[in-house]
Amino acid sequence: MKKILIAIKEGKAPSFTLLEMLFVLLIISVLLLLFVPNLAKQKDKVNNTGNAAVVKVVESQAELYELNENAPATLSKLVAEGSISAKQQKAYNDYYAKNSKETRRIAN
């Protein structure tokens, strides 16, 4: 331990140069620039898949409502009855807002 302290005081201890440190930071920055956008895309994909699952749940609840009440189901009726939550209603609307090609089965 004493040898290391003496080497540090004399300036002979092995260490990284500023150039080496900058090179490492450059490599880390490039890797972050490559991976961060991909993570954001994956998050959108996961949210869309989750919303698709919610759509199936909401449509199942709508079918049950129509069978029980003999009346067409709407999202507001399902929320009022407690069959679905407001969060599920929002996810249903978000799914069809992003996927405008698909036809919506339940009105607001």
C-alpha cells in the first residue's frame, strides 16, 4: 500500500489518459444513441398489444350487456354499469385512434 501511495505522489502510477477516457465516453454515447430509440419503439409495441387485449375484454363485456339487457351496448353504458373501468374505456379509444383501419364495434 505504501508503494502505491509513493508512486502516486511521484506521478509514476499507471492511469488513464484524457484521450482514453474521451474515447470510452464516445463509445458509450454511440451505443446509447443506437439503443434508446429501439427501447422507445418496443414500449409503443407493448402498449399497443396491451390495448388490443383490452379491446377484446371490452367487446366481450359489450356482448354480455347486449344479451342481458336486450339493448345495444355503448362504452358509457358499460362504464356506468361497472362492467369496464374508465381506464379500459380510454385504452379502447386509444387503440382505435391509432388503428384507424379497423372498424370499431362499440360506440362511445
